[in-house]
Amino acid sequence: MSTKNDVLGALMDAQEAISGERLARRLGLSRNTVWKAIEQLRAEGYVVEAVTNRGYRLVSAPDRIREIEILKWTTASGIGRRLEVHARLDSTNLRAKQLAAQGAPHGYLVCADSQSSGRGRYGRSFFSPEHSGVYITYVLRPTLPAERAVMITSMAAVAVARAIEKLCDADVKIKWVNDLYINDRKVCGILCEASLDFESGMLEYAVLGIGVNVAPMVFPEELRDIATSIGNECGASPSRSRLIAEISNELEKLYGELETGGFMAESRRRSNVIGRDVTVLRGDARFAAHVMDIDDQGRLVIRTESGVSRVGSGEISIKLR
């Protein structure tokens, strides 16, 4: 880490004001170097108070995405423990796929403050302005057949919903299979892409992309009736670094349930489509259906004029009426 990050970490760990001399001794730096690092932090928006005869105290921090701040809150031992943070990427999913193909370990995390080409399902763009959201992708290496890949998205939706609710006064719902809603508007999208081992029929790896609108935001006209943010709905927004950490923590708690689908009961409880009439979109065709349930494989159970059927991830897109 840089000297500035070392000093920031020491200030974050301190329970009370800490002198420049103690900081210098602890970090193996000169007092002048410590002072310069603190001035750099102040220039970036960190409020560092100088207390006479006591030293420095971190009063507040800007909502920046920093590795040191993410790891401060990360209790997971595998997922999200190794990571990289970028000011801007074309797409965190694209970066994660490159790293996965090069052998990146399970749980490796790619974060960006903004994306120039953020992606959703079916090639749609994902609005990803700077200083506003959480745009992250995990490299996962599950032992899972390709037909059960939808379970990764279902797991992630529950994990993100839990993380948001841990930090905010919100009731988060899941719109099957990859969108999270607060007050009937979309606050998060999830895009899981996978590489298949054709010989075994098992997943070689998956990249799990998650985009959460966090800060109060003004959306483009085409999104204003659809999208929202935590800040818009809750009146305050959590630290983005901490939200990333809590998502990692919740993912690790649920990851062991991928094969059993133990999280599906919560997924169903959070669903905002079960019991509702919807329009199912499949290619150029669209038809009305009634959502009866979500089964233990993460598939939507629907009733149409033709009878009861199940649809899985990647086959349909669903729009609430």
C-alpha cells in the first residue's frame, strides 16, 4: 500500500487521537512524511483533526471506494478478500473475465468507481456514473452444472438484499431473477456470466457482476420511472466501501448453500412477482402469465393458457405490469 493508505489505516484503527510521533514509529516513517500524508488525505476530503498535545484524529471520510476501507469491514475469509479497485473501467465483468481466464482465484473481486460500458442482461447498458454506485464483479469457481447457474444469481440477490438492509432502513424485494427493488423501483442489477467446461458439463468459472445505485442520483429520462437509488429512497446512503464489504460477507455465508439451494426460501419471501400477473418476453414473442412460485432450482413457475411450465435464467425477461 502507499504511505498515504498506511497513515489512513492507522488513523482508522486508532480509538483516540494518535500523535505524529507514534504514527511515525508505528509505520517506520519520518514525522514529516506522516504530516505530508495527512495533508494529502485532507486534500481528498478526509477530515483529520489535529488535537493539541494529543495528535491526529480521523473525524470523517469522503465516500471513496478504497481497498483499505473495504477490507476494514470484510469478515469473509475468501470471497472479496483479494481485490483491485479502479477509478474507471469499461466493465468490471469484462475485467473479471480476463482475470478468470488467466487463473484468478475464487473470490477475487474487481471494483470500479464508474464504468464507461456497464452491461446488463441481453447487452443492455447499465448506468454507472462516478461517485454514485457500487460496481463490482467477483470471480467464482463453483462446482456446479451449467443448468444450475441460475442459482448463483438467486444467491447473489439474497446476499445483496441482506447487505443493503443491514446498512439502511429499507425493505428490499427481488424481481426474478436479477433485479432488486426498493419501493417498486430498481436499485440493483446482477449479471452472472459463465465459462463452461464442455467435457464435464460443469462451470469452469463464473463472473458475478453487481451494480447498486447508492448515492442520491438524477437518472436519465428513460430510467426515471424505473430506477432509483438507496439515497433517493432512504434519505441517506451508506458507505460504498462498507456496502461492498457486507456484500462479500453475505455471499460467503450463502456460498455453501449453492448446491442445496438453502437460500431459496428467502428468495421466495423477498419476491415481488409471486402471485402477480406478468408479461413474459421470449425472443420476439410475448405472452401473459401468472407467476405461481419459484422452485428450488431457481426457476419461475408460471401458469398460462397452455398450462403450468417452468422457465430458467437466460430464457426470458419479465416485466411487471
